[in-house]
Amino acid sequence: MKTAVILISGRGSNMQALVDARPGLDFRAVISNRPAAGGLAWAQSRGIATRVVDHKAFPSREAFDAELARAVDAFSPDYLFLAGFMRILTPGFIDRYPRAILNIHPSLLPCFPGLDTHQRAIDAGVKLHGATVHFVTPALDHGPILVQAAVPVLPGDTAEALAARVLAQEHRIYPQAARWLAEGRVEFRGADVVQVRGSGVEGDWAISPRDPP
Ligand code: GRF
């Protein structure tokens, strides 16, 4: 079975969705950059090893990332899942794990990289918003896309209401991506394009690619 480590900074609802879905990966550890991250207790309650690498204890991003890499490497993961991990990683760290770091971002990338995505989507007047699972590259929120899910932006939406609608889809597509990785179905077409072997696009087109019914 392929192995994985999850990086969190907060409540870790995406981490919970990943673990509870049992996607066929051995989740060896959860690592947080914040000692108070709520997700740590949950991971412990599931018998998953936890570590804290507090970014405040390091003088630079490079020093933090070096310690983070040491903590990660102790578990020899095939994949690293960023799940609400709120630190920008250095190119040095990212290059250490080529095509092995995944992130979930709450927008339909390449629209709205960065923070505050839901309010920005409302302010821009887009009719569809959503979430993206992508491979992490040194360009922030711009790596090869594995799966996306779209939700409508409704008249009168608040950022909170829209975030909740998007989060429900995050909890659906991140485990799906993990399953595809576990099944060895994820293929690169060149440096930027990812395809999932055997996935169809039938149905309502809300998620593409999707497994056939
Ligand atoms: C999610 O919306 C995730 O996409 C974003 O931050 C939020 C984290 O939520 N990067 P959680 O910690 O997974 O509950």
C-alpha cells in the first residue's frame, strides 16, 4: 500500500475526510505547523502519529522547511497531502518531493489563487465557484490539476454560505483524488496536464473527471 503524510494548520476537516474515506493509502502521520491545530487531537484519536513543527520557532522559511522535511522523511511517504496547511513552502522543499505533493484549494484554479477566495468570487460576479485538487509546484496555487468540483454562486450568497457549499465538495474530491493515486491511475501528459485513467465525464459535468456511474 502506498503511504502518505498529511500537513495541516487548523481544524483539519479535509484531513478527516481523507482518513475516513479509507482511500487505500496508509496515512502514517499528521504534521502541523501550529501547536494548537484542532486536527491534531482528532488524528491522535484515530491512532495516527502526530508531529508539530512550529514555524514560529524558526528564523526563516528555509530553516522551517528543513525541519519539516526531516519530520516528513521520518515516515517515508509516497505522497504529501496539504489539508488547510497555511504556509508557503520553499522551492527547495517542493523540489524534494516531485509530483508527490497535493493541495486542495477553495477555488476553480487558475481563478482566485491565494486567500479570501469566496468573497473574491462573489465580488467578481462569477456564477460558478468551487474547489481544485492539484499537484504542488513552486508557483503558488498553480500546479497540474487533478480534479475540480464546481458549485453555483447564488444570489445573495455570503462568503460563509459559499464556503460551506465549496467545503462539502472539497470533502468529496480530495478523497477521490487520494483513491486515484492509490489505484495508480494518475498520469501526466507533459509537465502540466494530468489525466486519470478510466475516469469518464458522463453525467452532470459538475465534477470532471469523474468515475463512471
Ligand atoms: C479549506 O477550505 C481548504 O481548501 C483551505 O483551507 C480550508 C481548510 O479547512 N486551504 P480544513 O482545515 O481542512 O477544515
